[in-house]
Amino acid sequence: MLATSINSAIMETIPSIRAKLERLIAARGDSYASISLLIGRNPSYIQQFIKRGTPRKLDENDRRIIAQYFGVSEEMLGGGPTLTPTSTNRRRMPRVVAAPRLSLGASAGAGSLDEDECAVGVLAFDVQWLRRLGIQQQRASIIRVDGESMAPTLSDGDDIMVNHDDYASRLHDGVLMVKRIATGPLRRRVSVISDNVHYPNWTDIDPMLVEIVGRVVWHSRMMT
């Protein structure tokens, strides 16, 4: 009877952990995929853990990262007892959101196809900082700049944060470019402009031929 009681307790605990994690994800407005990428797993990893019970329990390192991300104890996610954060620590703990890093480049040149678009990683940003940039949660992604047409503003290899009008599984179908957009007085025609004077501009274009997928609000580059 003792063994049966222990096994029953275990069976009740594991689903409870999955339910708690699902509530944490929903409360913050995250997705299964973003948390999977946060711990370096494939995008469906957390969904399989919550919905299918595979793996049966979280890896110790994965559990630690997720607990730190959500600001909860590891014990809540199936770990051993940990010290409960003080109220002061809770107040100081920043609230962050994960932005996917996509495996595509926004061409700073003639344009590139986005056939290889998929999330290959994730970067975590403070929610309040994103709000100061005018970005709502789940409306940002990180992509790489390819080419020099936007130099010196943007350089080849820079990472840029794109603020999307809405969140979709596909960023854009077709040719993806990072450029400046200028509109005429009545917004009936637009111009696509390169910052680098050695690259061409496209002027007097029908707006129906241009799909704006987002606005670049931040960039980073490696120091050399």
C-alpha cells in the first residue's frame, strides 16, 4: 500500500507541474515555442512536455532557466526545495519577454528571399524597456542585416529588432529588405531609400507593391 500511495502521489504531481507551467506561460503572454527556444530546445519541446508528457520531467538545467525567467522557485516546477524569494527581491526582479531570433537576413541591398525563416534562438528583453520603444509583447523578432546599403546606420551582420504590426507565423512571403520608406503628401506613392549613397533608391512606387512587415526600432553589433 505504501508503494501504491507514493506512485499515486508522483502521478498527481507531474500533471500539476505541467499545469503550473502552462499557466505561467499564458499569464505572461509567452508561447510554448518561445520558452522552448529560451532553454535551447526545438520549438515544440515545451508543448510536448505539457500536452503529451514527453519528457516526463524537466531537465535540471532547463528547470532552473525557466524558474529564473518566470521568477518562481524551482520547487514549483518539480525541483527540490529552494529559498523563497523575499518581497524585496520580487519587486526588483525584472519582467522579461522572449523575442525569437529568426534564421533569415533582411537584405540591405537588392533584396533576399526569406525561404529559410525559422526561429534559431531567443533573446530576452525587459518588458518595460520594450514598452519605452513602443513594442507590445509578442510583436518583436530579431533578424540579421545582410549587405551595406543602409550603412552607416546599419552594417552587414548587425542584428535588428523588428516591431511587427501583428504577430504571424510567417514574417513575409517574398523579398525581404531593410530600407527607409518615404511617402508623398497624399500617401499615394512611396519611395524606398538606401542610406548608403552608393546604392540605388526606388522612387514613385505604387504602395500596393510594397508590404511593410515592421519597423526597425533597435540594433546591435559586435565590437571589433
